[in-house]
Amino acid sequence: MSDVKFRDSEIGRIVRGIAVLVSAILMIVPAYINYELGITKIGLEPVVSMSVTLELFAIAIVLFIVAVGPEKFKPKAQTQ
């Protein structure tokens, strides 16, 4: 029996890639929709529209960190 974790398997890599793609979409698309459609065409108040965009951006950042792995963001030990 092999000791391969889900994160290191081929399916795990595909799932991580999809999670990174979804996080990128959540970062870009809401702001693009606000820009293209304008707040008056959507029918939302400006504060509501921007708060939805910021919430989706925050969710995307967390999803990206989970997909890539928090160990990538930790500082590396420096040898002296």
C-alpha cells in the first residue's frame, strides 16, 4: 500500500488547480461586472455592490491560500 496523500496525487493536483482557477474568477469577475454593467443597470446600491465584490474577493483570497498551501507563504529558514 502506498503512502501517497490526496494532496500529492494526480486528482489532488487537479482539484488544487480548479480551486486556484475559481479563486481567480472570484477575484476578477465581480469587479468586471460592476465596471461593465454599472451600478444603475444592476439595480443595487453602490455600497451593496461594492460590499459583495469585497466579500467575494476575501473568499477568493482564503480559497487561494487553502489551495496553494499555507506553507508556501511562511518565510524560509535562513542559514547563517
